[in-house]
Amino acid sequence: MILSRNTGLVLEGGGMRGVFTSGVLDAMMKYDCYFPYVVAVSAGACNGISYMSRQPRRARYANIDMLEKYGYISLKSLLVQGSIFDPNFLYERFPKEIVPFDEEAYRNNPATFEVVTTNCLTGRAEYLSEKDDMSRLTNIVRASSSLPYVAQITHIDGVPMLDGGIVDSIPIQRSIDTGHGFNVVVMTRNRGFRSNDLEMKAPKLLYGKYPRLRVALSHHVEVYNKQLEMIERMEDWGEIVVIRPQHPMEVDRMCRDVKKLERLYEEGFQEGELFCLSLEH
């Protein structure tokens, strides 16, 4: 079941809360539910890439089984490799050795897959895609997931990039602007959530070379909350379908509690199934 070409799938990030998205996408693959256009950010991109290569449970394996076995979230990784999420494991060992990424299936997928990054020079979102160069694709996904402060800047085509969620956490407007009048949005927060994190300027010590990035970081919370308001308004008006957690969220961005992650994954799978079954009626 491939949905009409003016339908988009939008995948929010959220660190380890992304296991919810893993479950949703696995349910979609179970029911052969595929979109012609997918735009994803951060953890959404990490999960979305296995959806694009049509490899069920691959993202779940990475997010839960491999976390339990290898413990790839650690201060040691931050100190040694510059990222709290072990980049060598996630972007080298896992896709090349442990559960190889199906490059041929990805290339043959006719759908468009766009990944959101933040351009450190401009402080603006970039929407990147790649179908041929798998090393570049990996770097794009890595850049989109490079959280400020706890991950190194990733260079794409010589341009310094960080987490796309800094400026566009829920890229619904991008999907609309590219001609997709109806969208399904997979969220990793409960309805009604608003961030109460304090806005603060990034220290010059870290990002002194990138003044526009520092401005973007200082407005991140405000921008994100406005996007949440817009999503709920569009949902109420029937302009979009939102798939989101229904139970109270117990998983944070850096969660390492496998039991909590498994529960959130299962909830995502159930919500994804409900969506797919609704299409059949």
C-alpha cells in the first residue's frame, strides 16, 4: 500500500524517545504502508533510514538490543570520541557489520527521503537527501543527530552541521512546501507537552565561530513550542493525522532503561497498527 503522492510522512526526533517511532514504522512495514515522501529529523532520521530500506525491526534492534549489549550512551564516549552517543558504533560498526544497511533496497525505493540538519554558518535548516553515495547519506543522518553540546559538528560537503532539531524539530512546513497537502506526523511527545527549558545563549567557548548558530540555539525552545501549537491546531482542524504516545512519557532523551524503552516501542507499534488498520476501512 503506497499512499498518494501528495501525502507526506513527518518524523520528529527526541533521542531515545525515538523508539516510539521505531515501533510505528515497524507496524507500517508489517502492513506494507509506504509514503512517497518522508522528512525526518535527528532520531527520526535514524529510524527512518531503516524504513526507507524496508528492514523491519532493524531500528528497534539498534535502539534497544544493542544499547543493552554495548551501552553506547556514555560519558566515556563523550570524552573519547566527542559524542555521548558512540559514533563509531552507531555509524560504522552497526550499519556495516552488525545489521548491514540494505543499500540496494534503499536505492531502489522510489520515495524521497529528506533529512533535516542545522547549518552552523547560517543558523538555518537544511533539507538534504542522498540516493547514491551511502557515505554521504550516513554523514547526513549523523549530522541531523549531532546534539549540540554533547556531539561533534559533522561536515557535509564541507559545511559544518548539527542537529536539525535546533531549528526545525517537526518539519511539517517543509513537507507542505514540497507539495504534500496531507501529512502524517509521528511525534515523540504527548499532546499538550510544552518545553519549559530556559532559553540560553550558547557559550562562545563552544560555538564562538558560529554566531548565527548561537542565535538559533537561544531561540530553540520558543520555536519548538510554536511548532507544537501549530501541530495541535492542524490536528484539530483535520489537516493532518498525528501518531503520538498516549501513555505518560517515561523515557527521556538519554534513557538507558531497556524496560522503559521496550514499553515505548510496543506502544509505538500498537499506535502504528491502529493507523494502518484505519486505512483499510
